[in-house]
Amino acid sequence: MNMLKVIAVLLVLGGAFTLAYGGFNYPRIHEAKVGSLALDMKTERHVSVPLWAGAGLVGLGVVLLLVPARRR
């Protein structure tokens, strides 16, 4: 499998994940140190990805899979 097909499959999978979940979460850690006192707080942020972006990734991946590779 050539590199273009691998990228196309990754785009389709990423787009499908985006359409299924609508975004992703990531942790964020806040730390504060004052003298001998140390405080930390962990929060979780959600990044929403638009529906059109997920559909665009799937569409681009499908187009790349269907386009024949050039011969040298």
C-alpha cells in the first residue's frame, strides 16, 4: 500500500471519529506554588469539531482512495 492510500484511510477514520463523537476532550493541569504550599487542579476541556469538517475529511479520504495512482 502506498503512502497516499495510508493517508486516505487515516482521513476517512478521522472523519468518521469526528462525525461519531463531535469533538474530543483533553486534560489541563493548573499548578500553583506559594512557599511550601503547592496546589494543583485538573480540568477537562472539550473541543467541538463542526459536522462539515468531519464530512469533509471523509469525502477527501474517499476521493483519494478512488483516484488512481500515477505510474512512473
